[in-house]
Amino acid sequence: MSEDNRIKSVAIIGAGAAGAITAAAFAAEKYFERIQVYERRESAGGTWIYDSSPLQLLITPGGLPSDVDPPLTIPNCLPRIASPNKQERFSQTPIYSSLTTNVPDIAMSFSDLAFPYGPFVPHHIPKQYIESYFSNHGTDSLLMLNTTVEDVSIIKSSSKLRERWKLTLRKYDAARHIDVWWEDNFDAVVLANGHYSVPFVPEVKGLQLYLKRFLNRVVHSKIYRTPAVYKDKRVIVIGNSASGHDVAAELVSTACLPVYQSRRSASRWDGSEPPPGIAWKPVIREYLPSGRIVFEDDTYLDDIDTVIYCTGYKPSFPFWNVQNNGRNIWDYKKNKLIKTYLHTFFQDFSTLGIVGIPRVLTFRSFEYQAIALARIFSNREFGKLPSVEEMEKWDSTREKTRSREGKKYHDIEWETGETLDWLGSLYRIAGLGLLTGEGRVPPVLGGEVRWAIEHLRKYPEPGKDEKSNDEQPEDVWVLVERAAAKDLLSFI
């Protein structure tokens, strides 16, 4: 590779788990002259930072990030100082007081540093772990905190040279209560900004008017922290994924019983009957101006105090300059990255990568992505990326197959062997580091890790874990016999 074409500088957007391992992987190459990690919060930790008193969020039924989380207007003539931004940027995290991890520690932690204990740890442990991971690897010096990347624009070059990137940055100066804006250029960019920021609430007939008439009655679980707030309240929880399961179970201790839980279908941990204190309801069909909530089976509820939507999040990339870069980066109709390969690389941007999108082993899977990207960008990869045509074929084939099976594009299953295949592909691209020690080696997914994934479960499953339930107190993880049913990582 010519010196002009060499990647010398890399920007990493986000200092959560994905950003931490990406910084470590790139630093280990001892190849790049400059690595900068931008984090909009006051510390590393990403989604594991705990905000004890979150602000109320505006609910926009059916609203997508492109509508509710638009890019800021960039001041002219940078660098410059401006008044602090007042636009909602969804930087608060969704962590509630009792939250614990739901992937066994041996399978979740990075390969070179274990969690202090396990198998499932309270939320402050991953946050401390991410912070210490930066310091343990000497990459804390690469952090620029309280700094938001507001624009990422490609700098087009001749056909013989790689593209470069211009970043527009905004740093909040708390001492002076100002925003400092400036620009910086990089040879490559890795997106590690997560996807649990912008909450999603589906459109329901009458909900828009209901929101106006009954202020703050409808909330998203992103601002839920403790059941104490809902003492003696009549509550409906919408959704039964991990957060819906946790929130409904917690509310039984304080709310007016029963706690109502609206479900589209049964989850893997739902039995034939609801747990004590919870009443299951079908999907909501309509909100009436009177305050009545009508369900699909024609039943209804009156005098509800709070509706908590546990309906997930949509990935948001407000910094991605669509006009300059020629296309969007995320397709919200198909719920997928556009023109991706192995959920990590891009077909049309050779110096752009992304870490942390797939639903899989979280921290540990980020490690394989980060090492593969570091090896590609340092031009030391063992296995070359395929041609653009082959990457396009992989993308289109996966999209068609997942659509036909009714599954999400970025969900990677364990039971089918897909997780091992995906990690194996990244493993083969990365290969070994240099004989002289430069570069990380992607970890093996050994027997202990595989055993933990297949036998340690945070949530007991009715019909499988009755024996374990008898032996374990409520809300404690269980040891189970492996059974081939729903995918073992479907709870993530």
C-alpha cells in the first residue's frame, strides 16, 4: 500500500463496550498514528451509565429517529463558540435500578479481562468494567468526553486514493456553559454508538389525542427506574421482552393489582398462566378520549394511571450526512444497515466500519468485529474481504432468507450454529497478529463459554425449568439442561 493510501488516523464514535474494545484492538496494532474516541457523555460506559433521575421524554407514536432525532444545525465558520444545545439528543440511558446482565459473564466479558463475579451482574459492574477496560489498555488517553459527533461526511478522492472523512464536533463546556464547535479529518471511522438511545412507541388509534389529553400518563420504559414511583397506581405494561418482563414483575410489589401486561404473543419465559399479580391482555386497539383503553378482544380498562411502553428502540445516526454521503445508512422499513457485509463492513465505504449492531453475545462478539476491522484497516488481514459483488450477494441473500423466515436481519442465532459461523468468518479475516507482537488475536470460543451459553439462564422457562425453580429462590439464575427450542440468545 502506498503511503498516500495508508490509513493513519481513525475516529471511533462512542465509548461504550463497542468503543472500548475497538480502541483496544486498533491500539494493539501499533500501526495508526492517531486514534480518537468521541463520547458525548461525561464518562465511558455507554448504555450502562445509570441516570438516576431521567427527564420526561416526548412520546411520538410511530416516530422514527430521522423524525424525532434529526441532525443539529451546524454553525457557520467553524471553529466557533455557541450557546448550549437545547434539542433533545436522547443521551440518557435506559438502565433501571434493579437491572442485571442477562448473558453469562464468561460469555459476555472480553477475553482478556473477566468480570469480577457472575454469572449475571448488576448494571454498575459493566459500567465500571468498561471504564477500567480503557485504563487497563492505556486507551483512556484517547477519550474525548462530553463531545458529540454532529456530522460525518465523506471527503471524496480520486479513484486511486481511499476516501477520507470530515467530522463536525460539539463539546459542551460545563464550566463556561457553552458549546464549542470544530471540525477534524480522519482516514477512517468506526461507528460504535449503540442502538438503545431513541425509544420507539408504535402508532395506535387514538394515542396521539390521548397523549395530549392525559399528560405524562404514557411513558416509555427508557425513563423507568423503580417500582416505588407507581405505588398504588393502575398500570399497563406494553410488551413482554426482557424489559417488559422485568418491569411488570417489579410493579407487582407496589402497584395496584393486577398489573396488566399487553402481549402480542407469548415470550420464551411465559407459561400457560400469568405470574401472580399480573393479568395478561392482548394488543391495544384504541385509546378513547374518555381515557378508556380498548383491546383487540373488545375488552377494555378504565381509570388507568400509567401506560409503560416496553417496545424497544430504533438505531439512530443523526450525524450521518445523507446528502453528502449519497445514501442513508439504515433502512427503517427493512430494519437493517444498508450495504453491509457481516454486519461489520460496508460494500461502498472501504474506510468505514461498525461494531455492535447484531443481537448476539454483546461484549464478546464486539471483540471479533473490532479485531477484524483493525486488521483490515492496518492492511494486515489474514483473509481478504470478498469482492463488492460477493458482499452484495451475501447481503441480498441474507435479507431474503431472514424475511422469508420472519426473522430480523441482524439477529444471529446460536442454536442453528449461525453465531459460530459469523464469528468464525471474522476470526478468519483477522487471523493472527504479527510475530513481533503487534495486533490482538481473536479469542477462541472454548468449551466453558459454550457451556455457559447453553446451560446458564437468567430467566427460568416454564416447562423446562420447573426443577430448577424448586431449587432456586425467585429472581435467581438457574442451571438448566440444554433443550433445542427457541434460540438461546433470543432474550438479548
